[in-house]
Amino acid sequence: MAPERERGGRAVSERGSVGIAVAGAVLIGALTALQARINGSLGAEVGDGIVAAAISFSSGLVILIALSLIVPEGRRGFGRLVAGIRSRSVPPWMLLGGLAGAFTVASQGLTVATIGVALFTVGFVAGQTTGGLVLDRVGFGPAGVVPVTVRRVVGAVLAIAGVVVCLSGDALGGVPLWMLIVPAVAGAGVAWQQGTNGRLRVRVESPLTATLVNFIGGTVVLVIAALVHVGVVGAPRAIPTAPWLYVGGAVGVVYIFLSAVVVRRTGVLLLGLGSVVGLLSTSVLLDALWPAPAAPSTPVALLAAVVAIAGVVVAAVPWRRRRRT
């Protein structure tokens, strides 16, 4: 009886830890939606989505550098990172996760002020869900090969069904097609970024250092892109003074840090599905309180969120089989 109780206790503990990890994934999605609204508003105020993305990423990098200097784990993680690069145990491709983050932030600044957070999420979810399913199947994430079970496929299909529901509204009239394609590419990129960050975290044994690497790469790319863009089209028309427009980088620090921690428990697909719940739910709330010109109606967005949540439940909760006695 004792071994059975011990095994049962471990099973309950593992289910509990996975449940906490899924809750963390939902929070990641909520923070992503919040960051999308902040960066989209900053892009609209500045009149340049690329410059807005560079500002957002740069502010996050400043926060991470300070944390990495203050926190002992950050210093140790950075030391392991440098040693890993020198010994080539950390391959160069593990340092490129920030490129996907940079593209995501830039796409927020270019589209969200027009299409709203919910419609941005439509394209983003489609790319993230498909990308997560493929990456788990090939074993790209730190959890290794995660089997594509029936419940995972059904969960992914339900999440995409939520996207279809959102697209069924009348809000798409006059919206350029690229404003949906760009978020979809960003979503697929984030699925790859989450797997990359998880593997880098394992190598350097520090989610803080993995997050720092992302922001260094993303900031470099975005600052160069912003300088080139300003050189071509001219300086931004205005520099907004509202402080809340500049906290998008801090929000990004939190959710990328959480992604590096959570992905080891959930796998890339389940992390993406949990993020979908947070994304859609928070998007509905933000668009209801603060609508954009092409945002879908609240009932349509709410129905899409409910369908996506059903997908996460199907993918995350094990189906119990009855034992024959």
C-alpha cells in the first residue's frame, strides 16, 4: 500500500505542477495582449511602429541589465552563457530567439491601433498553435519529443476554431490582408522563440539570462531597423509623454521570463494553447473597454475566447480510462 500511496502522491504533485504551469501560460497570454495594446498605442502616438518597437525593447533591455547585475543568479547565468559560447556548448542559433520577439513587437506597433487586440490575436493564435504542434512533434522544445496525441490535436483544432469565430464578424471590411498575415508569422515565430528560450535556459541554468539574451538580440535588430526607417521616411511626428506608453518593455520582460520557466513543464504546444486563453480573454476585455476601429464586436470575441478555452481544457486535462475490475 505504501508504494501505491507514494506513486499516487507523486501523480497528484505532478498534476498540480502542470496545472500551475498552465496557469502561468494563461498569464503569459494575458501579458502579451496587454503589451500588444501598449505598443500599438505607442506606435499610433509616435506615428512609426518600428520606432515604437525599438523604444519598447530598449526599455526592457535596460531593466534586464540592471536585474542581471543585481541578482546573483543573473551574474552566474551570464558567466555560464559566456563560457558556453566560448566552449560552443551554447550554439549560435540559441542566441537568436530575440529576433522573433523583435518581429512580434514591431507587428504590434504596426497593426494593433487599427485592428484591435482581438483581431491581432486572430492571426497570432493561428501561427502560434500550428507552430507549437509542429515543434513539439519534432522535439524542438526542452521537453523533447511531445507526442501529438488525439487530445492535443483536438485542442489545437478548437483553438483555431476560436480564430475562425473571430473572423466571422463584420470587422474585417477594409482591413488590409497583411495586417492578419504579419501577426500569424509573429505567432509562429513566438512558438519557436519559446522552445529556443527553454533550451537556452537549460544550458545556462537561468531564465533571467535567457530573457536577457532575447532582449539584447531584439534591441540590436530593432534599433538598426528604426535608424534605417527614420533615415528613409524621416523622424517621428511626436514623442508622447504619457508614462504608461513606455511600460511595454517591462511587460515583455515578465512574460518572456515566464515562458522560459513554464515551457519545460508544458511543452511548446500546451504553452501556446494556454497563452491563447490569456490572449483572447484579455483581448476581449481590452477591446470592450478600449475599442479599435476594426475590432470585432464583444459577443463575437467572447465566443471565440470560450471556444479557445475549451481547446486548452481538452489538451491539458488527461482523459481517464475506466479500469476493468
